[in-house]
Amino acid sequence: MVDIKDKVILITGASSGFGRVTAKMCIELGAKVILGARREKNLKDLCDELGSDVSTYLVTDVTSKEQMHALAQHGIKKFGHIDSLVNNAGVMPLSLLEKGRTDEWDQMIDVNIKGVLYGIDSVYSHMLERESGQIINISSVAGKRVMPGSAVYSGTKYAVRAISEGLRVESAGKIQVTCIYPGAFMTELAFTIKDESMMEALMSRGLGAIAQPAERVAESIIYALQQDPGVSVNEIVIRPTAQDA
Ligand code: NDP
């Protein structure tokens, strides 16, 4: 395990949930963070709390290649380089295909797939030039199995899994690559579900009651960040013990 003190870590989706908690843990361990998301107030408040010497943010929509690149460049300008990217931003507006909520399908594809790709693109050449770097992509257990209502979300998370594996084999010997598959954890993600019948169906499955604190997933991200450069934890699947699906 390595000390992540002074590591520079770019985190997307840092305005809430896993991203926010991971940013706090990184700072506690002495790292520096570059934070991106759309909600400026959340990012500003978080950076005020963390300290402007060790944190910085830029309002970023990860569906924009230009904005994602601007975030990485903003971080490099502030801290000199980027050691690690946590490609975390995501949305989950679940619904049955028969509902035809195509705008939500587009949104999931744009944020969960294109956003992850633009994140990789924004740091990849920088990391290759430095012959060092780490990319941690956040998939989901929905990236390993499909349930009614998760066809498109799962499609995007299977894609994150494939992209992570492709990145791993292409960058072998140069970059550490990790893909994390969380189950049900307490964040704002469920609020991205706008289809009321889907929300009711999820509630009746009791996932809300068994969901565990976001800190548990952040700890798994930290575990990946703490690996010696010669080692990559390629996959982490983390669920509440009570989650059977
Ligand atoms: P949250 O909703 O709390 O966080 C999602 C983050 O993504 C927010 O910071 C949000 O910021 C950001 N985001 C959404 N759209 C965009 C966008 N277009 N551009 C930039 N940032 C965006 O949920 P989680 O913390 O749970 O989600 C983090 C990741 O974990 C996601 O990829 C999710 O799919 C995955 N995951 C979560 C699970 C859970 O149980 N919580 C389970 C499995 C996977 P803003 O709105 O300010 O832009």
C-alpha cells in the first residue's frame, strides 16, 4: 500500500454521494483534489470546507468533451499534474423500455458512457507522458446483471465495464485501472428516477432499507488509490450484506 499524501486526484460527480465523500477522505489522507460536477454551490461549499490550497473545482458537465478537458487542465494548472482520475459522475433514471422514456436513455448514455470516455480522454495522454497514472471507473452491480427497468442503465454500466477492461489491456504496464461495482448505497442517485411506478417498485423491494452508507464505497475507492504502482485492483464488487440481487 502507498501513502496517497500529496497525490492529485480528479473526481467527477463530486457534488454529492460517493464523489463528495471520497473527496473528503482523500483530503483527510493528505491528497489534493480536483472536483467536477454541475451544481456549483455544492462544489464551492465543499472546497471551502476542504481548503483552497488542497482542493479546487470547476463547474463541469461531463457530457461535454470541452468541459471535461477544461476541468483536467484547470487541475493541472493548479497542482501541476494529475495522478488519479475517479470517473464517478452518473445518473440512474430507471424505467421499463415500454415506457419509451427516450430522453432519459439519451441522458444515461451521455453521462454514464460518454462522460466516462471523455474523462479518460482528458487525462490519458497526460498520464502516458508521465508514465504513471490511475483511472478508477464507477460501474454498478447493474453492470453485471439486468433487472426489469434497468435495461438502459445496465447497458451503460456494462459499457463502463467493457471500457475499463479495454483500457486495462491497452494501458498495461503504464496505468493502473480499476472498475468498481457498487450495490445499494445511500446517495442522491435514486432521486434521478423520475418514473413513479419504477420508484414504487424499487421501494417495495426494500433496497432503501438495506442501503449502506456511501463511505463504504469511498473506502473501496481509497483502497484502489492506495495500491503500489506495480499493482492494480482491477475489480471491486461491493454490496450491502443484505442485498441478494
Ligand atoms: P449521486 O446522485 O449522489 O451523485 C452523482 C454525481 O454525478 C453528482 O455529483 C452529480 O452532480 C454528478 N452528475 C450527474 N450528471 C452529471 C453531468 N452531466 N455532469 C457532471 N456531473 C454529473 O449518486 P452516487 O454517488 O450514488 O453516484 C455516483 C456513481 O455511482 C454513479 O456513476 C452511479 O451510477 C454509481 N452507483 C451508485 C450506486 C448507489 O447505490 N448509490 C450503486 C451503483 C453505482 P451534479 O448533479 O451536480 O452534476
